[in-house]
Amino acid sequence: MPGATFLPLDVTDEGSANAFAEVANAAGVDALVNNAGAGSFLPVQDITPAEYHRVMDTNVLGTLLVTRALIGQFQARHAEGLTSSLVKITSDVSGRTFAGGALYTASKYAQRAVPQALAYEGHSYGLRVTEIRPGMVDTSFASSQQGEAHKAAWLCPEDIAQATLYALSAPRTPA
């Protein structure tokens, strides 16, 4: 893909997040789309500490580490009169839950708090924060297969990509 740089990133590892940010900052990054996620759909009695850490570390800690690693760049851009954007893909379950969804929805509730707080904090350095909370999306998430018949009315990954592009390209309104 022309103009793109692909980098390894373990969002749960601070060193990996910082190394990613170093390359992104050197390239003049002006936006972050934070979409890494892990799911687990188990009854509460079956949730192990290891599964808790896998989901919470990916969904919550990963959001914090990668976002935090880029904030300095966004602040520097503001000092130059430039703006930056953060788009956080969460989920419609960041405001509701269901049987077997305790761990996943808890992570999404917590994950949602990061862009909400950052919308307040980032205002002082010109950061536009958008949260996209899609419902069911036809992907291979949670060991399902993309294109299964019961997913016919679900959103497509392209729908989320288009919403993200809109959030990144929409004109800014004067403050």
C-alpha cells in the first residue's frame, strides 16, 4: 500500500506501544484510530484471572498505552497551530450487557471512559475525539466466520471504515 508503513504492535506492552509511537511521531502522525480488541463470552463463574487479563489488558490497558504514547505528538502539533484526531472504536455493549458478556462488556464500559476523559483533556491541545460504537459487525470475531447467514443484516467492516474516514475528514467547527 503506497504511503503506508506497517509496524508490529502489541498494545498490551508498554515498550511496544512506545516503539510504535516513536516511528509514528517521526512520520508526523496526526491521528490515531484505536481499534484493537479481544472478546470473551463466558458465564461469570468460568472467568479465570488469565482470561480477565487477556481481555482487560487488550481492551483497556492497550487503549491507554497506545493513546498515551501519542499524546506528546498531538500536543506538539497544537503548539504549531495544527490539530489532531483520535477515533476510538468501542461497541454498543459499552452501555449494556447480556448473559455471558460480563467480562467483555466490563472491558468495553472501561474502554469507553478513555476517549470520554480524553475529549475533556485533549480540548486544550486541539484534539478531536470521536467514539464509534457499532453494533454487530460481520467479522470473524469470537471464533465466528465472516459471511455466516445469520449475519446478513449486520454491519460490514467497510461500514465502520467509512464511519472512521468520515470522523477523520469531517470539517472542524469553530470553537
